[in-house]
Amino acid sequence: MTVPSASDVSESLRSGLGRLASAEHVTLDELLEARALLEVPAAQLAARRRASDDMDRLRGSIPGDPLRMGADEQFIYNRDFHTVVIEACGNTMLAVAAQPIFEVLRTHLSRSTLGRRYHQAVNDHHRGLADAIEAHDEVAAGEQMRDHLEFLRPYYERAWRAAARERAHRPA
């Protein structure tokens, strides 16, 4: 018997969650709650367990000038940052569980224009979170991630509503 890889399981979850989200069965609140339940502890564990190459990858996932990028490219950097945090925590199950959530968010947010303030603030938050992880400060890493996710909420709400309006106006 062949055991599926983490990416196989993640792809299966992503596909199923994508269908649920597009069918409006998964709410933004549920997705944000899932992110908090996964990413706050992951940030704390990353601060405890991270290796030096994790810090190189984490710093490399923060663009120097995010305002020169398009929304898709910025989303990739943001997704990569959060992916590295989760990978640095050293728990494969958290990494598998998080990937479909990022894919659902990308599906709903990829066409949104979140604005200059948003992109600059996200990168400032990511730098602060990276600093806490690098310092092995589990408490600060958890607080930084919690604050970051709360900052994202109103932006995601606007983008989620806009995506829902767009889906409602598409021909069947």
C-alpha cells in the first residue's frame, strides 16, 4: 500500500474546501477562525523550533518594495511567508491543514485591490513577526500573529463581499 504524501493530502483538502467555499458553505469567519487556530500556535512553535535556514526563508518572503508589485505577486509573497512560519513550527499536520485554507483565501481575494496601506502594513507585520520568531520569543510571536490576523479581517471582509457580488452577477 502506498502512503499519500503531505502534498497529496493537502491537494485533496484544497480541492474539497475550494468547492465548499465557492458554494458559500464556508464563511469568511470560519476561515479566519481556522487560520487563528492554526497560525497562532504555529508562530509560537516556530519561535521555539526554527532553524537558521528558516529565518533566511522567512526574511526572503518579505518583499523589499511591495508597492511595486501586482496583487497576485503580493499574494504569493504573503502566502509564502505564512507557509514558512507554519513549516518552521516543525509540525507536518499543521502545514497540511493550512495549505487549503490559503488556497480558498486566494480564490476569494486574488482579484481584490486591497490598497497601498494594506500591503505596506502587512509587510511591517511580517517583519515584526519574523523578529519575534528569530528572537525565540514564543509569546510575542503568538501575539504578533493574532494581531496580524485581526488587522486582516476588515480587508478580507470587503474583498469577500466583492467576490460574492461578482459570483452573483456571473451568468449561470
